[in-house]
Amino acid sequence: MSGEPQRPALPTRVDSFGLPADLAAAVEKAKAYADAALTANTRRAYASDWRAFTAWCAAHGLDSLPAAPDTVVLYLTDLAGRLKPSTLERRLVAIGRAHTAAGHPAPRGHAAVGLVRRGIRATHGTAPAKKAGVGVVDLRHMLAALPADCRGARDRALLLLGFAGGFRRAELAGLDLADLEPAGDGLRVTIRRSKTDREGRGRTIAIRRGRHPETDPVAAVQAWIAAAGLVAGPLFRGVRNNGVVEDGRLSDRTVALVVKRAVARVGLKPERFAGHSLRRGLATAAAEHGAPERVIMRQTGDRSERVMRGYIEEGQLFQDDVGRYLPL
């Protein structure tokens, strides 16, 4: 999260006392709207980061609010090398948010803090660790290794739909049966909200029937719905060891665990994979087979051409590499 902009300062310092009732209520509503701009995971991360900073200050007899720039410099220096630079950047954002909310300037803007930040990045900065994408061959092996029970039917549907749709794990977890509509040669799937759609405009993508029965995402989803007896509500749900399907939807973390368990069954290292591996695998495989960038981005909902081109370049690595031109 290096370089992540802080949200603009809001008039949270204004005291409700002395303000007209409608303006006093507006101050609190502004705080709620500002928080709504962040995902639940981001809010939890910032709250955890702020608790870590206040605990460190208390242990060293230093004030955390307002924190002197020297305090923040010492905090960063103490953790440098133990935490990733990106994690330290996120903690700085959390510290800044707490200061801004209380009417104090964010320490991040101080020259000494900025100098130490740049020094930490230069000394400890590393390329971000990328999770591996699930390739088509790997996906076939993973599907073949799934058990022939209700949980296996769910995981088959989740893996195939997640791959074919290029879904983020939270998008998969958030799907309801009402979001799926038979259409043409497959399904129309409506994604109500996603990471890049915080306003909830939604978008609809096509999931085409597969050419092969064992990798047909539409058939896999239909088989799971029939096996679980679903008629409404969440599409992907927990399945107990005795085969009973639960009412509540899977969490996005459980989606990642399904992927990790599936790759582990076929001898791959689960730590190299995550829920994002299905999305990355779709983009890479589509590029490898000649899909245009605009088609891939329409499916995944990506807005960053830089990120998408990274996937495409990975898929085209051996299509036009320099080795083709060397007399070796």
C-alpha cells in the first residue's frame, strides 16, 4: 500500500456543542460516509495498526496522540527490517487517519518522517511477492482430485466459476442464486459490488459453457445447486463433514482455503497460491490463447492496464521471446 493517499481531512474536530442540530448530525454522518468509502477489511487493518502503534508508544512512555514526528521516526526505525515497507506504509496511513480525525496534522507529512520512509524503502524494499496463477492443466488435475461428494461439487463449481469469470474471492463469496441467469450459451452473472466498484453500480459478465464436460463451469454450478438443494440466497455455502449444507455464505477467506486445499491435493505448494490465483490464471491463460486485452479486462473488471499487461505478458512469455531469434 506504498503511496496510498489518505482520505481528505473532514471537519471531525468541530464540536457538536454550539452547532445547530442539523449541522451537528451532519458531522457524524460525514464520518460514517468517509468510513463507508473503505472496505471492511481495510477498516479492520487500520484499527489493528493503530492499536499496535498506541501499544508501542505506551511501552516506551511516549504520547501516541498527538505523536511527535520523532516518535514516529523511532517507531518506523524500530520495526524496519521486521515488517515489510508496505506494511509500515499502511501503519503510517492508520496513524495519520487517527491524527486527522482528532484535529492534528498527520505525522507522515513531516520532513524527517518522509526521509526515514524513503531510507527504509531503499534499504529493505523488495518486489511484492506474487501469488501463482492456476493454469488450465493444473486446474484439470485439481478438479480430478476432488471428492465425489457434496463438498466436492461445491469446490468444483467454485473453482471453475472463479476461473472462467476471473472473479476476486470476495466477488465469488458475495454471489447469490439471484445473480445467475441462464442466457444464450451459458450464464449471465451479475456482480453487485466489487473492489473497484465501491458505489455498487454492478456489472454483468458472461460465463460460457465449456467445451469439455469435466471443465464446464455452467454444468458444475448447476450440479452444485442441485446437490445442495438451493432455491435462494447465497450461492456458495459451508458444507459440514456429514454433508449438511449450511445456510450462511462462505467468507472470502474460505474461498482462498478452497483453492489452497485443491492445489495441495495435486502436489503443488499451497503457500504459492491464493484466492487471486483463479483470477490471475484466467487472465494469463486467455492471453496465452490470443484473447485481446479489452476482452480480458471486460471479464475481470480490471481498470488498471498496467496490472492487466503484467498478466498478458506472462501468458505471452514464450510466444515472441528473444530466444526465437537466437541461433542457439
